Amino acid sequence: MSGLPHVAAALDLPGVLDADAGAYVELARLAERGGLDFVTLDDSFARPGPDALGVLCRVASATRRIGLVPTVTTTHTEPFRVPAAVATLDRVSRGRAGWRADVSGAEGEARLFGRRHAAPTGTPWQEDGEVADVAARLWDGWEDDAEIRDVADGRSLDRDRPHRADVTGTAVPVRGPSTAPLPPRGHPVRVADATDGPARAVAARYADVALVRVAAPAQAAGVRDELRERARASGRNPDALRVLVSLLVDLGDGEHAAEPGHGGGGPRPTGRGPLYRGGPVDLAELVAAWHADGVTDGFHLVPVEPRRDLERLVNGTVALLQHRGLFRTFYPGSTLREHLGLPRPAHRYAAPGATAVTGGTS
């Protein structure tokens, strides 16, 4: 596989209720020093702790390059507001925002939002796909030059430039245009966990990055091929989809020999997902080997012990990959799309032959 592997990491800090997000800022800065593509922050309606999107808005002001991807659940959530909130993060971070869409099938969470019962299996993912489509329509609802700010005649908006996005589906119907203008760098990056069957169709059709929790290279290759073929069948260019293997990583053993089934023997399936346990050197070998074999575009790594494991990941695994010329030593661009090698999506209302502006300033 050509190019270098993409590497992302989770910032999840279970039990941390840090109101000023200081702990998250510290970890994000560490990941940025390592040149990681992006960090994720999980969230759910039942999860105690600060709102992931709000936390990463705070982290945005304390970082300059790294991508910021909060989980935003689409089930029970007003679909008109989700794209506006994610677009706000993209604006404050200057093009570094992503959105990890997730669904809820939990009975207890449904009651919090007035549903007496959780939605039937499959329905949340159907709604998630509809929300992803709504988001794209709302983001495209404003053309780049819709905001004119003409002081002389007091106009701030070209009324012909915003476009309606009237959508009716199984989710809440939406009427546009969006109240939030188009993010300056186009659509924020859409991330989805494509491990389970119902999620794969949505990920292949709408996601820019698909995460898959698999424990073996053959599994990773099979899922990647399936997602790319589904993307092609949906009318997409499969080369515009990045497929990353998501692993729990436990680097507590330092440089000691990895257990059988871990480290050099590969990740081991667990109830929480595939787990790598071993040292940073063995993890670097795994990342390099799986990417060289073409089974994945990179890795999304979830530290078991966040502060310890992220430090060993950056200063051990990533440093070794950089030394071997297998990972970037600096960010060549300033936006998450640039980190991932993804073009700005064509604007659905742009004039034929128009060229989208990509990139941005720091």
C-alpha cells in the first residue's frame, strides 16, 4: 500500500469530570506532538462526564494541527442541530473537525427522550444514514460567497445563495437552510464504526473514515475490501474512504516480551474489542506490517490506561515509525482533510466546472 499509515488515538478518560477540560488538553497536545492524524472522544447519553463536542471545542483553542473527532449520537437527537454543532467545531478549529456518528438502542436512553421503547434493531442505523445525508445537504445549503457583509447597503447575506434542504424520512423531518454557514473548508470529516453489519452500509455510503474492530490481518483485509466495494456500489470513489483498524492497546508491559496472542502474535479478541498487549516496539512492527500488507489504511488506538499508554505510544511507537520513515514528522497541512489526504467534497450547488478551494491557514 502506498503512502504512510494514518494513526489516531482515543482521549477517553473514564470518571474524569474536568470542567475546564485540562486533562483532555494535555493528552491532545501530546498526540499533536506525535503528529497523529486525529483524536477521538467518545460520548453517549448514559455516559457520565462532560459533553464530548463541548470538550473538543475547548481543546481546539489549545491545539493547532491535530484533528478533533467527538462522538455525537444521532438517535433521539434533533438532526437539524447536529450538523450546526459539528460545523461550529470545524469553524473554531479552522478545519480540523470530524464527527463520529453513533446510535443508541438502549431502552433506558430512549426513556430519557420520551420514547417509551428503544427503536427496533436496524432502525437507528437507518436514521443515522438519513442524518448523515441531511448533514451534507445542510452544509451545502450555504455557498462559499453567501455571506457578503456589504456595509454600504447594510446587507450581510446574498438571499440567492442559501439553499433549502427539505428532507422527510424515518428520523425527524428537516427544513433548511441551516442556521450555520458552510464550514470554511467544506464538510467536516465523517467517521463511523463499521464493525457491525448494520453500520457498514451507512459507513460505506457516507463516511470518510470507517473504524473496524478486528483482531487479525485477514479480517481487516476482508472488511476493507467489503467497505470499498459497497462504496463503489453507492456511486462513491472507494479511494476516498479511509479504513482504520481500531485496537485497545495496553503498553504497561514496556519492553518485556509480549504474551502469546498479543504483541508479535497479534491482538487478542476480548469482550471490549481486540486488545494489543505488549511493548511500543512490537506495536510499531504491527502497524508497519499490516499497512505494508495493504490490509488497512492505518490504526485508531484506544489506550487502556490513557496517560501512560498514550505517552508510550507517542514517545515509543510513533517515534520508532518516524525514525524508520514510516510516519510523518510534521503536518504538511492544517486541516483534518489534508492530514487524511481527502479532497474537499464538491458542492452540490456549485456551478459546473467550478473548483473547490481546499486547505487553509494555521
